[in-house]
Amino acid sequence: MTNTHDGMLVFRQPERIVMRLRFLGSTSEHGDCPTLYETENGDIVVQGDQLTDPEAIAQLRHVKPGENWVVIPRELLTRFAPKE
């Protein structure tokens, strides 16, 4: 991962750029998660604590291979998520 001058984070794989992220905001006071980012195409990336409660996980629907889930405080979404 590399920071660029325009505030975007660049995730690299050998020989190619995979995704550029723009930091949107965090409710953490110490730089820890949870945090929101926006991709170049407008998608949102969330960083948070992994959901580990087996009963909660059992309630998830339509989980595809490779997907994961994180817990995001409502305040983070209402404060920093794009309104459009």
C-alpha cells in the first residue's frame, strides 16, 4: 500500500495498481478502525472489527465465497458516508 499526494491510498499487486482508495472518515480517536474509504468508481470500502458471533453469522444471507463481514457503528455511516 502506498500513499499518494492526492490523499488516495494505492493498493498494489506485482506490476499493476489494483484499487485507489480515498479516506472518508473515522469515528476512532486513535487511528484504529472503524473507517470508511471510497474507491475511484464510487464504491465504499469499510474497515472494522470482524463479526465473530456464530449466532449472528448464522443469520447472514447470500454469503459468497471470499466474502467477509465487519461491524460498523451507525455513527460512522451517518457522519461520513456519501449522501448521494
